[in-house]
Amino acid sequence: MLRVLLSRSGYDVQCCQSATECLSQIAQASAFDAVVTDLVMPDGSGMDILEAVKSKDKSTQVVMMTAYATTEQAVDAMRKGAYDYVQKPFRNHLLLATLEKALEKRVIVEENRALRAQVEGASDGSRLIGTSEAIKKVRSMVERVCNAPTSVFITGPSGTGKELIARELHGRSDRCDHPFVVINCGALPENLMESELFGYEKGAFTGAAKAKDGLFKAAHGGTLFLDEIGELPLSLQVKLLRVLQERRVRAIGGRDELEVDVRVVAATNRNVEQEVDEGRFREDLFYRLNVIRIQAPPLEQRREDIPMLAAFFVRKHGAIQRKQLTLSPEVMRHLSLLAFPGNIRELENIVERAVTLARKETIDVEDLPGIEAASGTRRSIELIPEEGFVLDDYLATIEKNLLLQSLVQAFGVRTKAAKLLGTSFRSLRYRLSKYGIDDEEEA
């Protein structure tokens, strides 16, 4: 009866006539998504099956069938890892609902485990999380130029992780044991910015009671990251250019020049070429900084990285708030459809708020207040990269993401996934094979 019921509901079902046969099947099979077992059987116990299942694959969900007299044992089984139990005699819809929820939990566990493994193993410990072509290009460029002494110019919209790219450059370079010094060029007025960069001697100006080293000296042997370089006044741009050319710095009020070994990495969210054309940024400084150019891609160009980034931020802010949380598949779908004009910074802000407001171990859509699903907010590509992109590859990425989302929403049941996508089972199976999405990736 259960084989017919579950098969008609779209599940691939294997049946066993006894506990002994079931234990043999578990030992031989690669994995099961779920096991529905009686608790008391003539040749064994459902507890034996539970133990065998969990030792093989902890994400496999076990649902116990039990008579009233063994309810206490069923509760004990839940303490030992069973998902739930149904009391005999049961209604079919109750078993189906319990099994569907069990499979939803498996999806969450497997998805978060896979994301955690990807985050922890992303590009050999790289801080730049993701598997999209856009972030792969950034990682490749970082790897190629990390040990070069030349300046690097990082451009891109706000919130795309320009400082993170700078830290990755420093962390992978032979300067990694020396300081990484950061200054925001728009955060200080001109006179304070000059003293911060170059330092000053005692008595150089009113209030200079003692000498102070500048950031160039502090970064000696390491990297100086000049964030928002487009905000630097023209008068300071001249002085910065000289330091970059001569590799010597003179403190305010000082006579002697100090030789410094500093690699400069600059970043801006402005259109630098336009700033040069309009006279707000010195052309000679632009060419001095723009030896190596790295473009930080907006999140719109790397949407397939959203699940990994979201999982990383859940772990990060969960650790800060001493919470151990996971994201539900519905939240993952929700986030993947949102527009993010604030890029990664906005995504992190949303996740941090959800972690703070979460009342259960799984973050649900209700924990994302004020965020509307992207039926009306999803944007098309606003920026085509300078080098262009392959339309077929972009469309293929969208198709693969939709296939994965349908499997998550259908808890891995392909007939349901095909129905969600308005296509035939055969067509779905062909598309899954086309993108190499096997049973393991579905889970």
C-alpha cells in the first residue's frame, strides 16, 4: 500500500519485507533520502535500522510507524535522530505530510553542508567566496599579480568587496607578514589627510607636540590601501604621485626624506576615466595607479554566488550572536530573486537582520521584514562588462539555477519539479543531465 501511495506521489520507492532485508539494503545502497520503518518487527527493531541509517548518512531522515503501545519508544527514537513518528492506523495524507517535511529538512541539512564545504574550501582558503565566472576572473587576476610590486587599481560599485580584494592581494603576496594599512581618502579633511599619509615633525604646526609617523612609514614592507581615492584633493594627488614615483616620503615640517617599500592598492566607485576627462583626477596619477586594473563585479553579475555568500554571512553573524542557524530553501529562493542595488554589503545587511530576528534554528521568509520578493524588484543586467560576455552562458546559468530551485522546492521529487517548471518529466531529465545535476546534487 505504501509503495503504491508513495510512487503515485512521485517518489522512487524501495520496499523491504523485514528488518534483516532492510539492513542489507542500507549497507549496499549509496544513500536514501528517507526511510519509513515500523518500530517493532519479528526479526529486529526500528531502532537498529535508525542506527544503521544514521551511521551511513546522518542527513537521511527516518520516520517511525508505531502502535499506541510503543509511542514512548518512538519518542526515544526521535531523541536518537529519527525525524518523527506516525501512529498506526494513520491517514495517508498525514504520512505524506510528515515525509514531505522530513525531506525538506534533508534538503536544508544537505544544502547547508554543501555550502559550508564550498565556503571553507573556496579557492584554497580565498576570502573571495563564489564559483561564478565573474569572481573566478578576479581570483585569477589576484593570483597572477599578488607578488608584483606594481600598483593595483580596484574599481567597481559600492558594496562589491573592493577592500576584500585588496586584502586578498596582500594575503597571497610575499608581503603578507608585513602590515596591511587602510585609509579612507574621503573620511578626513585635506590637512589631516596629508599628516595621516606622510606624518609630521614636532612643531610642524599648532598642536604638533610630538612627531608622528605617517601611514606610508607604518606600511613599510607591506601594503597601503587607499580606499575612495577619487575623493583625494588635487593638491594631495600631486604629493601622492611624487611618493609613488620616488618611493620616498617627507614628513610635514621635515627636511629629510625616508625611503619606503610600500605597495599601493587604490580603490574607487567612481568612473575614473570620466573624472580625468573633467579635471577632477590627475591623469598622471591615474596612469601611475592603473598599472594593474581589477574590476569588482556587482552582485547582479554573479547571482549564482548568492547562496554561498548568504550561508557564509549566516555563519559569520550567527557566531557573533552565538546562534547556530540555517537558511530554509524558501529563503534561498527568495534571496536569489531579489535585486541588490547595494551589492554584497546589502545582502550581508539583510542576512544579519534575519539572524538577529530569527526565532527558530531555521531562518524563514518571515525573518526578512521589509523585503519584497523579486517578482517586482528583480533587475535585468545593468552593466555589461567592458570585455563583453557570452549571452548563451548567462542564459544557461539562469536555467541551471531555476532547475536547482525547482528541485529544492519539490524536495528532490522530479515529477513535482517538472510540474513547477511547466515542462515534461522527460524534458526535465534531459536538462538535468545537460548540466550534470545528479541525484547527489539534488539533495
